Amino acid sequence: MAKDPGSLKSNGAPLVASGTSPLNGGRFAVAAFLARNVAVVSVLLLGLLATSVVYLVASHAVEHDRQTEFESLANYRINTFRSSVRAQLGDVHSLKALFGVAPDVGRAEFARFAAELMSNSESMQTLEWVPRVEHESRQAWEERARREGLADFIIRERGLSGGLRPATTRPEYFPVYYVEPVAGNEPAIGFDLASNPVRRAAIERARETRLPSSTGRVTLVQETDSQFGALLFFPVFDRDGQLKGFVLGVLRAGSLLQGALAHLRERRLEVTLFDATAPEDSSFLARFSDGVLEATRGNEPLQAGPGKFVSAGLIHVADREWIIQCRPVPGSSFAKESMAPLLALLVGLIVTALLSGFLAYRSIGDARARHYEAQLTHLSRVATTGELAASLAHELTQPLCAIVLNAQSARRLAGDDPGSASGPVQDALDRIVADGERAGKTIGNIRAFLSRGTGERRAVAIESIVREAVAMVEAGARSVRSIGLQVDPALPRVFADPVQIQQVLVNLALNGIESMEAAGQSHRPLTVSVSRNGAGFVAITVEDEGRGLEGLSDEQLFSPFFTTKEHGMGIGLSLCRSIIESHGGKISGVSSGDGGARFVFSLPVVEEV
């Protein structure tokens, strides 16, 4: 049986352009693709470049706009709060000026002047007068306060338990004497500020420098809301330069921050107030975020800055430095990455992909048209070849019939001649008759195939078909040492055309032999096995140790005119699949585990009655 050279698909040879299509094969060589699709690649690269540039420019522009907007909002808050603090310091300074022009300011006069100042401020907790009281005159100051209506007035200090008690004896006291407003600040009246180390330190700085001084964060005596506060000491001296006392402004940091910023509708910024002069673990004063005051965050340190979407301003509060820091509120537009550059990138990529895809589609369409044109030309040649093969088959039938008839006549004559060597001659004539009949059947099947007909099918023993096919391959193969045959015992018969099944077996076997030759494995055996394949089928397997199928799918392997041989026609395996499927079976090919290829086809068995 002649083997179709174009049917070798498992020999591991690379795909070539001759007689095959990259589209059918599913493989494009990179160099060939670039050469054929210069326009597509150019548009793709230029599109990606332009998209990248647009993305970078858009990102920079959007970030610049966001940063500018953030800085504008932050600077407005910083300046607004700075103005509010300066206003509070100005009020305390105005009250100090009253003590400078009036040597002895009475309680009523202090209350009237301080109340007017407090009416313009919602952030000042209280204004106070704190005289310097020597121990010798302590009793006189206490009696004077009682005469002025403070019946329970006594100079006090905070005890170890946290409650207020009479101040212990010391050379001088600095009690809170005048308070405005009185309501809500009663616990502070009479409290000796010098009894507290933090307040005492601020008093001493103001006395020594003769300049205003501020405490760090403190908890006010009259505090009910757990806010941090600060005391502003403005020293007052008499004409002889002796310290008379202090005009005291009491600030609540949270109320001061909220009062300055609560009127703002734009609430995408978180504003935090720190005392930069204080140690890091006690620098936090208050935070105003999204309209909510957070005034008791404990020992939160000053956050790093400045940076992206971080802005800070320095504010002088007497002899201390406060820092107001602005950051985006979590979840605000400043805290999220802008989607505009990403949208620009996405649109650019989509446009580039669509344009490149359109050009690629045009290029593929042109390649497909060229391929179909070549295929039509090839089919025309195949049709011509088919006609010639049909004619040749018809012409060969007559000589074959004559050979068979002559061999049969010779066999009868040899049998009638008593002096002939009937044994060897009879055997030779029998083989001539059998081979002639087989050749005639093969030619008949070729004619039937070319005329789209089917051969003669009957219930046959698959073992005998396989053994005859293996014998033919071994007789014609020159390189393979042996063919291993494994047949399960007691196989059922199959309904098939023996010649067509032998065609399939010979084709697969010779494909495997050529694959092993190409891989330098011709000394290895080819294996053919026959076994039951579940209920109702017999499976025939042909396995070689060549180069394998290199990931080719069944769709590629059995496609008409697909081949891995340079001069192949690509109809061998396609013909095998047509034969097996016409018998009601299936055929497939895979790479075996140790290299090489394994082809398996199945045939339905004959149901025994």
C-alpha cells in the first residue's frame, strides 16, 4: 500500500509556508508577522506611546490642580485660625492695658470691661485677674473677697486626691481673684495657680522676661468636657516695676479650633492643632475633622510633613509655638487617587486596540484570501490527480485480473501434473493469487473513495486485519528493527471494511516510522496494540518514539491539507479520520509521556446474536 507522504504529522518537523496556512496551523512566526503587519505594529506602538504621554500629562495636570486646590483650602484655614488666635491675644492685651491706666481696678469695673471683650469672642473660656499675694497679706485678700460677695472665698490648691483644699503656707500666692464670666468658672475662683508646676513655670517666665507667657496643654480646673486648655499670662507691673499680678486668658484648644473653622462648608480637610514647644508625647491639642471636634486624643505626636496633601502653619502664642496642620479627611477626594488619568489611559488603550485590531483584521483577511486562493489552486491539482488516479485504477484492474486468472490456471495445471513440485509451486501461486486479489481490492477501494462511495463491510476478526497490516509494514520498512504487536485474547469481531482499516493502520505505522527516523530513534520498536475499549468498541493503538506532536490539537492534525512536511499534501490523516468516522468510530492523537506520538482509533464491535 502506498503511503501518502503528506500525511506525516507526528515527525516533529517545523511548520513551513509551502502547502500550509499559518491561520489553519494557528502559528505565526514573529518575524513573518512583523514583516507582513508593519502598519499594525506601527499603529500599535504609536498608539501606546501617545496613550502613555496623555496619561502622564493628565496625571500631572490633575495632581497639580488637586494640590493647588488643597493648598488654597489649607492656607485659608491656617490664616483663619491664626487671625482668631491673634484676636484672643489682643483681648487679653486690652485687659492688661486697663490695669496699666487704672492702678486699682475693682471687681465691678473688671467684670464690665471683660464682659465687653468676651461678647466678641466665642473661643475664650474666661478672662481673669490673678494678683500677687504675699503670705503676710493673704488673710486681708481673703477677707476683702468675702466683703465683695464671695462668702466662701479662700486661697486653695489641689490635693493629692484631686480635690481642692486650702493652700499650704508659702511666701507668695497667685490666686484667681476676678473671673468673667463667673457662671461655669466658680471652681477656678481662689485657685492658686502657683501651686501647679506647669502654671508656676509660665508665671516665672513671664515675671523674668516681663513678656506674655503661655503654659503647655493643661486640664483646666473648671473643665467639664475633657478638652485641653492653655493659660496666657500677661504680667502687670506697678510704677516702681514691682509685679502686681497677671491678666490671665484661658483658652480651650478644641473650642478655639472649632470656633474659627465651624462656619466653613468645605469639610474635606482634617485640621489638627499641636504645641510644637511641648514634648512630642504631649504636643497634641485638638483636631477638627469633617465638622466634628476631636479634642481628647491623648498623646498623639505631631505627624510628619510637609508632603503631598499636607500643609502646616506656625502660630506664635505668647512665648510658645503652635502648629496647625491640614490633611485630607479619610475618604475625601484628596485622599483618593483621581480616576481621570486612568480613564484617559483606558480610552487611549481602547482606541489603540480597536484601530490595531481593525488593521490586523484587514491584514488577516488579505492573508486568508491569499491562502484560499492557493488552496483552490491546490484543490484543482488534487481533483486532476484524482481523475488520473481513477483512470489509472481502471487501467490497472485488467492486468491484475489477468495476473490472478493466470496464477489460478497455473495452480490448476501444477496440481494436474504428477511430476511437478506441487508444494512450493502451489504456495507461490497461492500467494500470487492472494496478493493480486488484495491489490484489486485496494484499487477498488481507491476508486470507491474517489467516487465518494464506501467499500465492502462485513463482520471480520480485527486480529487478522491488524496482523496482515503489520506484516505489510514490516516487509516495506527498511529502518525499523521490529514492530511490537500486542493483541488481547478473545476479541469480538468488528463490522468493517478490512482493506480500509488496513489503509489506516499502514498509514499510521509508516507515519510513526518516519517520525522515529527524523528523531534518530529508528532502532526503537514501533508498538501496535489491540484491546477492548469499554462496552461496544475495540481500540487499536499505534505508538512511536519519535519527536511527538508538539502540542498540535486533533483539529489541526486531521484538518485537510495541513502538514508538517515541506512537500506533503496533508490528506493522509484526514483520510484516516474519514474512514474511521464512516465506520462509527473515533480517532485521536496525543504526545506520549516519554516522547513520540500515540494514535488511537476505535471501531464498534458486532453484537453476537
